[in-house]
Amino acid sequence: MLSRLAEERATGVLTRERGVLYLVEGQVVHAESPATPGLDVLLTTRGALGSDGWWEAVSEAGAERRVGRFLVDSGRLTAGALELCHLGALYDAAFFTLGPSSGPARFRYGVAHWIGPVRPVSVDAVERETLRRRELLHRIWPEPGTDTGPLVRTGRAVDSVLPPRQRTVLDQVDGERTASDISLVLGRPGFHTLVDLRRLAAAGIVTTRSPTIVSGPAPSGSIASGPDRSGPAESGPVPSGPDGSRAPETPVTPLSPVSTVVAQAAEAAQASADPDVALLRRLRDALEAL
């Protein structure tokens, strides 16, 4: 659909499950996604613009769809600073908007965003950058669970040379926050947070929180997950010993934590054609601990 809209030189908004893209004459002029902070957060959190200045621009020029131009003309931002920050926010939101989705895509013709024109980007450039980012994430760590699920620390010792940016992200991992939550707290682009979290996952420092299993009696009318030991014997052949007695059931031995780590690391290594060095170190450490 996006390629067709570019060929049509369409103007309007493309809506998908995880975000929106605004087009003017077939070029992408703005993008937004709830998975990453918007332009306002990126500007105000980093101190490039005060919150009062941003809301004044929205109030004064939003109805005319000239917020970007107002920020430059009023001297609150230089044209170069606005352009760089806007392009960063555009590519970041487009990455999430164009990600895998089970929902339909819709396009509304004639809709414009109140930020106004800053710098249009071709659809081809947006698609190339989106694919490049996907490939980068896969090379770092092929498991995408850390991109969306609640995150926890594994308890593994943290290397003293951990880069400050990764340490800042790690400080926000509390068992509840997701990558998007951390991006909003820190006021940084969502894709950058994904990169740091995948590197931490590859080093064995961060993982997704295991789902909580609620135990209790089966609801009335439900089918039990196993045989009813108190009822009649099952129909069909029953294993028996040499003397005709029922043979004891073979107990299932659970995997040890170390064996589980080995299995997970081995599967991840097989899934990636270019495994990260940190992944190989995790596999080596787990094997040595057996």
C-alpha cells in the first residue's frame, strides 16, 4: 500500500496497528507511534526546548499546521536542529509503524499533521532504513522478546566496562517496564533502547519476565488437563510389569537451570547466521558449569 501511495503522490495519513505515517504528495513528512517518544518529548526532555515553548508553538501555530516553522521563526530552535530531531523521530516511529502487524492498514486522504512541513523523506528511504534496523537487531540478538515484554534482570554479574548508555537502560529494568516504557522514562528514541536491551540480553544480563501461572481448581464444566486418578481406570491397554502388576510411571526429570541456559543459547545460536560474541560466551560459561 505504501509503495502504491508513493506512486499516486497521495496526501493523507496511513494508519497501522503500531503507528501512523503522514504523506504529502507521496513522501513521508511525519510519523508517530506509541512505542516511541514523540518529537515533543525528544525536544523537551533533552533540553533543546522548554515545555512552555513547545506548547506556545502548538497553541499559536497548530491550527495553521505551522508548528515547526513557528519554532524556527520565533528563535526557539534553529532550522538545522529541528530538521535533525524531526528526521530522527520520523525514522524511529516509522520503524515501529511498519513492523509486523496482524491488523489492517487504512489510508485517509487529505489529512495533514499540525507540525507542518519540515523535511519530506521518500518512501524508499523509509523502507530501506526500516529493513536496516531490523537486520541490525537480529545480528545483535535474534530473540525479539525483549522488544515488547516486561523485562527482568537475570542476576548475572554486570561487567564494570558496561557502556554508560546501556547501564542507564539497565537501571530502568524493574520487572514491570517494557522497552517502550523505558524509552518514555528516559526520553530517548525507542529503537536506541531496543539496541541496548538486545545487547544486554545477548550478554545474559536481561531477559523477559516469565508469565505468571495461576494455579487453582479447574472451573466447573472444564476438561481436566490430565487423567482423573479417583475415577475408573482408563480404557485401553495399561502398561504392566512382568507379574501382571501395573508398572510404575517413569518420573520426568526437569532440566537444571544450567541445562536450560545451554538449550536456549544453543537454539538462539542456530537461529542466527551471525551470532553475537556475547552469546558464544554465555554458551561457553554454561557448558563449563555442567
